[in-house]
Amino acid sequence: MNNYIKGLTMDNCSMMPKYRQLMKAIVNGIDGGKIVSGDQLPSIHDLCATLELSKNTVEKAYNHLKKLRVITSAHGKGFFITRQQSGEQLKVLLLFNQLSAHKKMIYESFTAALGERAVVDFVIYNNDVNLFNRLLLEKQEQYEKIVVIPHFSEKAGCPSEPLNAIPKQKLVLIDKLVEGVRGDFSAVYEDFEADIYTALEMLANRLADYSHLILVIPEHIYFSSEITVGVKRFCRQYDFKVDIFHEVKDCALQSGQAYIFLLEEHLVQFIEKIMETKFKVGEDIGLISYNETPLKRVILDGITTISTDFELMGKLAAECLFDVESRKVAVPFDIKLRKSL
């Protein structure tokens, strides 16, 4: 039996389950060079006796490590290490629906957090369901991890079956949970309805200067319908009138109204309309924009934003690639209150 394995101990006072302690110890042994690819691990029976663990605990640890491709088993021969040290680069397929300012933040944070630990192939599928399906079908066998931002138009929806076809230990979803995806996969996501509702609630005192909320949400570019649900719920709760538009041209510019824009293009179009009037932003009308970008700090002396921490989202998604267990994390949102409200 490997001397490193012989020297392992389990912490009976730890909140971490013993099967996870064992998994972590084996992964740490690989990272420290104390166990190398090709080394044989003890049988379940021998490890139970050495570490005074139950058969169920060791089986559970070994099964999880097999799913993560850290170890493999050969019938009649036992269990063997298949992964090298963490220095061995992980092959990752990263699928984005499109590239925007905030998705660029996710990408840069994700790749920076990975450093030299992974080789990332980055593909944009342009919200195209057929291209998305074909990429997953053709490429999933070539990669150890598949990381996806699953965004499509509300009409197209997100196809769950191609995602269900991916082994769940490979799959990491970013930005959105997809209804119908089953199994124990990882995700780092936004809670769209709760975030927008809570943000507006926190801005309620400033919004009290306005009687009417206008949400401009594009029809053919993906944004979750949960955002609309959250806005309507806030307006019912706080007695605001509310209107929903898909295009700026359909949205009248009137005093006493606060406008929420999800798309930067729409925000720019509306600012151009404002510049043709005598309305003062932050007094006659209010402006809120979705997703923080550097430009919004300076336009009109600052645009109030509601935004997820996209840098944290990318960092957490990178960490998920090396976790011994899957996890689902709702990323916190932030409000930048500026003169536009």
C-alpha cells in the first residue's frame, strides 16, 4: 500500500463527510506528487481496515473520483490513478451565446482564474439552437469539462436534452439554470426574479419620486422572462404603474416616469431622445440600466445600475472545474446608485 495512503487520517470532528475527506486527501496526494498516474489504490476492503472507514464511505469516495476521472477501475485488478498533478491541463469547451461587455468580464475572469491549469476552446453559438445542439453532439467527447451560458430567445427556449446528454460531472452552467436539466451538475447563476425585485425594493425611496415604471426588454435577444415577473411583482407591492415595451420607438418619453433598460443599445437610443428635450435625468425622469459597465459610470454623470458580480461569476465557474463535488451557487447582485435616479 502506498505510504501516503497509509498515513492518511480522518478528522472525526470535521463537518466535512468522511467520503469527501478521503476524496480530498487523494486529490491532494496527486497535487503533491505523492501519488502519480498509474499508481494502484488500496482495495475497498483494505482501505476500510486501514482507515477504519465503512465500506459505504470508501465506495462513495471511489465512485465520485471515477466520475471525475481522477481514478479508474479494472475488473479483477483494482483501482488506479488516472489524473496527473494539477499541472496537467484540463481540456475545456466554453460556449457563449454571444459576446457583450459583461460576458467579456465573465470570460476574462474565468480564464484568469484557470491560468495554466486548462486549455480553453471558446465558441460563440450566436443564440442558434441548431448550432448549439450540433456543437454539443460533435464536441462533448473531446473535452473533460463543458461550460455553457445557455441563453436563447424566450420563444426558442433552451433545449435541455442536449445538456442532459452530457455526463453531469463534465457540465457547468453559467448565468442561468435551465429547467429540465437533470442530475448533479455544477452551476453559477443569477436569480433573475429575486435580484430585480430586491434591487428595486432597495431603490424604493428614490423611485418614490416617480409614479410609473417602464421596462424595456428586447423581444428577440435573450433576457429571462423572470426579470419581467420580478418588476411586475415589485410594482404590485409598491403601487407603481408599469408598462413593458420591446423597442425604444414604442416607449414615450414622459416626466414622472422611471425607465429600466436591459440592452445597452436601447439605453443609448433613449439617451439620444432625452437630448432632444429639456428633461433632466434624475429629476424629471429616472434611468436604471441592467449590468454594470465602466461607461455607465460617466454617461450623464452616472447611470444607476443593477448588476450581478460577473467577475465573481467567472471565478466561481473556474473553481467548479476542480471541485470534487458539484455545487450550485447563486451569485450576489449589486446596485450602483448614481445621479440618473
